[in-house]
Amino acid sequence: MNKPTTTARGVYTIPEERRIGGKAHLALVTRRNAAERRFRAYGIAALGLSLLFLVTLFVTIIGNGASAFRQTYVKLDVNFAADVLDPDGKRDPATLGSANYLTLVRNTLRSQLPDTEGRAALREAQGLISSAANYQLREMVLADPLLVGQTRPVWVLASALVDATLKGGIDRNLPESDRKISDRQLGWLDKLAAEGRIERRFNSVLFTAGDSREPEQAGIWGAVMGSFYTMVVTLALSFPIGVAAAIYLEEFAPRNRWTDLIEVNINNLAAVPSIVYGLLGLAVFINWFGLPRSAPLVGGLVLTLMTLPVIIIASRAALTSVPPSIREAALGMGASKMQTVTHHVLPLALPGMLTGAIIGMSRALGETAPLLMIGMVAFIVDVPTGFTSHATVLPVQIYLWADSPERAFVERTSAAILVLLGFMVAMNALAVILRKRFERRW
Amino acid sequence: MKHNALALAIVAAMAAGAAQAQGARDTISIVGSSTVYPFTTTVAETFGKGSGFKTPKVESTGTGGGMKLFCAGVGVQHPDITNASRRIKPSELDDCRKNGVADIIEIKVGYDGIVVANSKKAPTYQLTRKDLWLALAKEVPDPKGGDKLVANPYKSWKEIDPALPDNKIEVLGPPPTSGTRDSFVELVMDVGCKDFPAMKALEAADAKRHKAACQTLREDGAFIEAGENDNLIVQKLEANPGALGIFGYSFLEENLDKVHGSLVDGHSPTFEEVADGKYPIARELFIYVKKAHIGVIPGIKEFIAEYTSEKAMGKDGYLADKGLIPLPDAMLKAVQADVKAGKVLTGL
């Protein structure tokens, strides 16, 4: 077998079939090509699987959440009866403010709907419209006292029950005992719908209100503002501190055991579970400094601790990517070390630093665990107005709604997730744009 | 110099925040149980809209976590009220007293039923607490006889009681951190293990071992810890009609189209049966108020008046709409009278 053969090109010890173009060689090539195709197929399968997960996630969230952006309203002919609102006829704002608007709502329902005799029936009728109606009528009267004594058509918020029924969340064909809405209520609803008194509009409450226990009155604006204040604190502290630390470590610090130790620690800190920062924040900022619980200031400080390592690492990477020739040229022209850094290195590294900061911030925006420890997992109705007012943040709002028994919170949870995802996508897009726009390649 | 100014500004901002926190607080601060959270938040919201005071802030920290914060001391940085899905423990009361929180007003707000439910696609179970214990305890008396405890051999409900369906034992329930789990252990497991001669013998011989044997849930896959989120348990029951789930009554009420509650000791988990005290797995819910804060933080007195009012806690009150099982009339009257008189907790 190993007998040398002589051809025009030389002397071979390799048998014919194993030479290039031989049978064995061709088989090997086929095998290798097959292996390569398989390898690519694995990659495509992995990609397909992750895309599938992503699509499933989006489809479920959008499927659940899309309906939350519309909200049902009911038109009632409200008689702003003078004897209920203002028995003594003086139109005194204090009297008008403290009048019993619930009676007004009840009287309206009684006159509008059939069979509302008796307490139980009236309670069921009241279940059709949101308890926000009382406050809405109160606002209307206080804004325009001339309404007293008149009858006006008013669009009021429908209750979450009605909203869910009309959106198909409650199956009308189930036996009465198995659904929350009664036959009598369904009858009233059909009557109202037939009279054109039911309308679905854009759910502006969701974007303007704070939290509420009544799903139809609950909104994310309070949480969005809470997130905003928290992020302002985080950005204002973590970006300058992170960049300063990175510049010192990269440009000025001597390379020795201490700086190595610091570097290792920074890398480790980036991987510490975020709840640990919450515990630290509780111990240091609240118990020791005496800062208030549930405040965006403390939330921002805790998230600063969490974001700092990320920003330092990204900023150092951005600084290293600036070629040494730039520094050498500046130094060669007689610039001081600080001038070199501030005039040349920093401007060139800044896009990379900003990208790192934005990615760190979007991580901080989605964080809930550390905020649990410092009291930001809370029911806050009033929209926060400053850094020390009580606040919660978007992901916490999602968590709290997901834990609520009321069915109507399911769609609101998904809607809030969509808003949070929107913010995340916007921030990451900004990071990409900054990089594309300003990054210099060497 | 510019940098120094910036640093100074940050420190000043923090100091200002601290000063503000230490000074006055005009919002009531409430912490505690996630089970009472839906009810307290409802009262807080109504109170905030109607009273002219600011809406109280309600944190969901769990009963134990809430007690710890509540008992940490008197002063504006400490919460005014804590929610609890069980009574305060003697150790917690001691802790409170040690930190100067001497006068505590205890308000019983109502009941919460714990239901054992399954999907509507499957028939309703008729269970006893003994059945539940036999199905869920890690160790049970040997079914072949004798006083020895063996690792739980039951695989199917039929093996426990021939009247029960021949379904695999699969129960989804809350993790140990949950107050619902504590109550389930206390109200079902502790009671269910009482009737066995083997357990009685053990109780006499070794009380500690007896307690562990009664309370330890099995870890062989028949009991599944499904997380704190009760909505998730309902979803899983819907997907798996063979399984049972343990969760709070308000979640049953919201999901009556998907799940139904099993009868326990012959009583079904309905509003009426829990309110009458017939349904056996029901617990009392409390709020605890720091008396020293009344008059310091504005609105506390008015807030507890709103909480204990007929329109909130009463039979047709708005809390009943949220799934709270109200107190019997006589007890509500007593609670209202105690609150009015400012009666404090003297001992347990």
C-alpha cells in the first residue's frame, strides 16, 4: 500500500484514493462540509429559538396590554339637584365641596336604569360606574357653581368590571354564579349600549394618574415621575464620579498592587446582586444619614452605587481605545498631563463613556430589588413632586399590579411593561446613535 | 474651586433631605403584610380623596418585616401603622417595648379565608383537614399500622380517602416567607395531625419532634412552592386541572370563572361561610397603630376612624367589595368603641 508511485508531478507515498481529488479526500470534504452546515444550523436554531422567545414575550404582552390603552366611558344625564348639593341656596363653595355627591350618582342611576329599587339593586347599579364619578361631579360643580339645579349629560368612567366585560375579559355565557357581573348588570349594560351611552376612548387616566386600588383609576404617571427623579439623582452622581474614577485609574494612577486590587474590586462589584446595594442603602443612607424612606433621593443613591462599576468599566474601556499617539503628540507639544486629558483624550473617549452610562442607566431603570429595602415598594397615590417626596418607580408599579387580585390589573400590568420597554428601547437607541455619530475608529 | 462647589451642593442637598425627613412629616406611613395591603391601600385612597389629608403611603413589606420597622422606635422616621396577617408575637411586643413603643392600638379589621382550589374543569374536592395533612405532611403514621412515622407514601387522593378522586397529589402553595403559608400550617397542618394515635404518643414523648412532624411539608414534589404571586397559582391551576392550589380568598372571588374552592370539613369557602366562622381555614387580619404618633403625624385618628367605619369595614362596606370578610356586627361595634376610647394593647 505504501509503495511509492511515480507520476508526472513527482513521487508519492500517499495512495491514489487519499490524494487531492481522490475518493477518500472527496469523502472527507463532504464530511467537513456537512459538519460546517450542521454548525451553521445550530447557530440558526439558537437564533431562531431566542427570536421565538422574544416574539412570544412581545405577543403576550401586547396581546394582554393593548386593550388597556382604551377605556370605557358611560354617559349619564346627571341632575345637579339643588336640594342635594346646596340645601340653603347660598352657593357657598364649602357647602358645595362637602355635599354628598354619592347621592347625586345614586339618584342619577335610579332615574336612568329600570329596576333599581332596593339596596342590593342600587349597589349593583353603582357597580357599573367608577367611584371616581363622585369626584368628577364634585370638580364640575366647584368649577362652575351655576350647574346646580340643571341636568347635564356627563361622560363618567365605567367601572373596571364593565370595562372588562365589554372588552371580552368576562365571558357572558357563563352561569351567573361564575362571573363577577350579574345578569341584572348585563341587562343594564345592554340598555345603555343600545341608547348609545357607552363609548370607548383613549385611556388618558393611565398616563396622567398615580396608583389606585380601582383599576380604572390607576395610572403610571406617579411611577414615571418617581423613576424620573430617581434617574436624575443616579445620573447626576454616577456619571461624574464614574468618569473621574476611570480617568484617574487609566491616566494618572501608577500601576501597582493597590490599583490592581481596586480594579479587581470594581469588576467584582459590577457582578454583585443588586439586593445587596439595597441593604447597604438601608444601613447607610436611611439608618445612619437619616434620609427619608421611600424617597427618590435614596433610591437614586442606591442605584448610583449599583451603576458606578458599570460606568467605570465602560469609561476605562473608552479611554484605552484612544491611541497613545494622541497623548504622546499632545505631551510632545508641551501640553500638561491634565490638558492632554481634558483637551484630547476625554473628548475622544466621551461617546464610549456616554454609551456605557446609558446602558448602566437603563439597567438601573429596570431595577426593583434594591428599592424594596428602602421602602419604594409602596402604594403611592400622589404624584411625587421632588426628590424627597414619597415615590415608587415603574418596575415596582408593574410588580405591585401583577400581585393584585383584580382582573383588570392584568391588562394594566402589560401596558405598564410596554411603557417601560419603550423607555428601554429609546435609551438603548440613544446609546447606539451616540456611538454611530461620534465614535472615532482608529 | 468649581468642583468643590459641586461637591458642596450635593452634600447640602443631602443634608436638606435629611433635615426635611427629621423635621415634620405630613403623610401617614404604613408598612406590613401584603395580605392586608389591598385593604389598607383602599382605605388610604378613599381617605386621601375625602378627608383633606394627604394620602397615606403604604409599603408592602410582609408582616414580619413590618413589625420590625414598626417596633424600631418612636419618631417621624418610623412608621405609624403596620399591617399584620396574624396577631403580634410576644417577642415582637417585647421588641417594641424595648424601643420605647409602649402604647400600641390593636385593630382587628376582618378575616381572610385561605382556599384550597382547583380548576373548574375538574370536580370540586371534599376534603378534611386530616386529608390535607395526610396528603402534604413529610412524614405520616405508617398506613400499615403501628406508631412509626414513615416518609409520606401517598401518591393519589384515593389512597387517603376512597371517596376522593383518583388524581395524583399535586398541590401548589406559597413559600415559607409568606404569611399565607404560616396560617395554612397553623390552621390546617397543626389541626390535621391531631387525630392520630401515633402523633399523640409522639407529642407526649417528644414535643419538638411532634411539632416538626406536624408542620413540615413534603419535599418529594407533591407540594410545589409556587411563589408569592397568587395570580400565578391561579394560572397554573387553569393549565393543570389535576392540581390543587392554596391562596387567599380574594383571588378566588376574582377568578370564579376559572377555579372553584374545595370544601374543607364540609364547608365551602364562600363569603357567608367564612364570615360565619364555619369555614375552618380563616385567619384574622390586624392593623397596629402607634399611639405616640397620634397628634404628631396629622390624620392618624381620622384614618383609623375611616378604617373602622361602617362604610369601610361593615358588611356592605367597600372593603367587603375588595374581598375582606367583615367582622360580625357585635365585634365591629366593640372594635369601633375600643378605637374611640383609644384602648391600647396591654398584653397578649
